[in-house]
Amino acid sequence: MNVKTAKLVIKKIKPQFPDTPEGNLMFAVVSQAIRDVASPTSTITISDQSSALRYLDSDMPHAAICGVQASWIRSIIKKIDNHYQVCNNN
């Protein structure tokens, strides 16, 4: 995943989180993990990037609190990332 696909993923999953202070906080945690995974290693430590990747591979409790399934978020990441790669290879 790169920064461009991360932004598309974040835009796609945002409406699934409630527009409340708590929902916005939970979304911020999930979206930060997505941004951290996509960030170039020149702007984030490998340790932080690895931590974010582990979080995205987990049950993502912050998403679960809002009723958003971690598997759905992972499927959106995969779908957008695959689409972006196909479009750039043509």
C-alpha cells in the first residue's frame, strides 16, 4: 500500500464510523494505522510501521467498538490496493 491508496481506503471506511466524538476517535486510531503502514520509511520508523501492520492484522478493537469488522477493512485495503496496482500496470 502507498500513500495514495491509503487515502482512498480511509475515505472509503470513514462513513462506517459514527459521527460522534467517540466514533471520530476510534476512526482516528484505525486511519493512523493505515497511514503508518503506507508511509515511506523515511518518515516513520520501521518499528512503528510494523506495529501498525500488526494492528491492521488484528481484530482492530477500535473498529469493533463501532461495529466495523476488521475483515471488512482488510478487504477494502486489498481491493483498493489491487485495483491501484492493476491500473498502474496498464
